[in-house]
Amino acid sequence: MAASELPPSRRYDLTMLDLDGVVYIGRDPVPGAAEHLSAARAAGTRVAFITNNAARPPQTVADHLNALGVPATRSDVVTSAQAAAHLLLERLGPGARVVRLGGPGVEAALVEAGLVPVGVDDDAEALVTGYGPDVLWRDIMRAAVRVRDGLSWVACNADLTIPTGFGVAPGHGVLVETISRFSGVDADVAGKPQRPLLDETIRRLGGERPLMVGDRLDTDIEGAHNTGVDSLLVLTGVTGLAELVGAPAEHRPTYLAPDLAGLLEAHPAPVRDGEGWRCGDWVAGVEDDRLRVAGRGEPGDWWRALAAAAWDHLDRTGRVADTSGARVPTATVTPG
């Protein structure tokens, strides 16, 4: 992890935020997100909301954000469907006919890019697939056959899971794997962790010093690595202790914070302290493969010290540290 004496909201001129697990969880806001983002904007960074979910058009996403008290316009939102459409536009040119297999967000992105969405049986130069809850199996079969027979294919994302009101469910990546296994063809993927979505966001909104903010290591943080931009991991979504301590190098963020308040704070870097790692008043180390953290201080510094010790141990030994003795602090306390 890196140090930053300036808060990220002042160091970076574009802050690209994943949505679910960062700004909201399902239909509900992450506590404090609206206030933290308002303060970050006031500090000078431009905020962009980016999502691998291709089902919803940008205006629908913006409406959801506004309803949660997070001001957003259509132009603040960039989707994997838009990134996929831009890829196709670059390859095929305006007016190209593209089979659309996905929700309304996919069709809207194609039209916006000047492409012509068509059905699975129509003449076309390419196929684009994205999440859509009403996609029919017969259309999936027809599209798979056409890919096998040579039709170019771009997938909006390859996420294997998607959060729903009834729990984690199969995502668009399951469909991508199905078509790929049948056809023997790998899709060109536009969404995270591939770089087209982040490139599209920077192209649309500008920014010489962009920062990616996310809650997921294998999409948000790896996507930042692939794009060559710095990243901030927040712990309000899917990443917890187990995922963090086992993270390979390409899944490790530049910065780490419990929530979006991390945009407003300086970030100390952990430093080696004897056999352990110190951040603030916390010291973390690994003994007999077990992580231990001692001290008193800010929860963010606890996480930074723990991550540094765990990653150092993983890199030296190839073993993931046991976290059973590490108790996550929720306030400035000394763990027992």
C-alpha cells in the first residue's frame, strides 16, 4: 500500500466509483456514502459512477442514485454496455448491425454509439451480450450457434454472480461461459477487470489523475491494475478478512479504507516494525501462520497493518495466514 499525505479527493481529479457495495447495497444506500461523496466533490475531484451491470441504461442508474441522495446526471454514469458499444464502434464503424442479447441498457448503448441493434436471426456483423433477466433460452442457443459459426462476439462483462434482493444469483458470466464452452470461442470482455470500461470512463469524463474505488478485488482492483491507475478498496461490500489476506499482487489496492470516508483522509503506509508491520498505533504480525494485531487506534490503520503483514507472509511463504485470532475493530479500541 502507498502513502498519501493528501486525501484522495484532493490528490486525484477523477474518482471512478463502483456502485453495489460502494455507494449502495441493492436498493439501499451505504451509510454515509452520500455525505462522503458530497465532501469529496467539494474537495475538487470529479465523481463518475461505473458499473459492470449492463441491464440498466445510465439514466436509470442516475435516477436511483438521486433517490438515495447522491446527485448524479446521466453523463456521470458509465456502464459496461457503453464500453462494449464503443469497442464495436471502433471495429465496425457507425451503422454496423449488431445482434443484441441482453437488457434495455445494452440496446440503449448500441443506439447511442450509432450502431444498429438487431435480433438473433438477423444479418449482423457482431454479437453483443449483457445481463438481461428476460433473455430467452432459444435466443441464447441461436446466438451460441452463430458465434460457433464465426460471428464476432463482445460480452459486456463476465461476472459470475450478481447481487439480488433474494441473495447472490448467477450473473452474466454464466451465460458467457455457456456460449464459450459450446462455441469454443472466448468473448472480448468490456467490463472490469478488463480495461475498456475504465478507459471509456476516462475518455468520457476526462481526468489526468484517475482513481478507481471499489469493494471487489477481482474486478475493481484488478481492473485498476490492468488499466494502470491507482485504487482504493472499501470494505462495505464483498471483501472481508478472508479475501483480503489471500489477495495476490494483482488484487492489492493502492489504498485501503473501511468506507468512502477514506476519500477524505490522508493514508499512512504500513512500515516494518521488527517482525511485524505498524500503521498508526496498530502492529500486525504472523506467528506460526496466525495473524495477530495489537494496539489501539483507527480501524482503517488496523486493516492496513493487517493487510501488510498478511501479504508479506503470503509472498514469503506462499501460505495464507490464519485470521481466526484477528478481531475486526469497529471503533478505537484495544482488542482482547
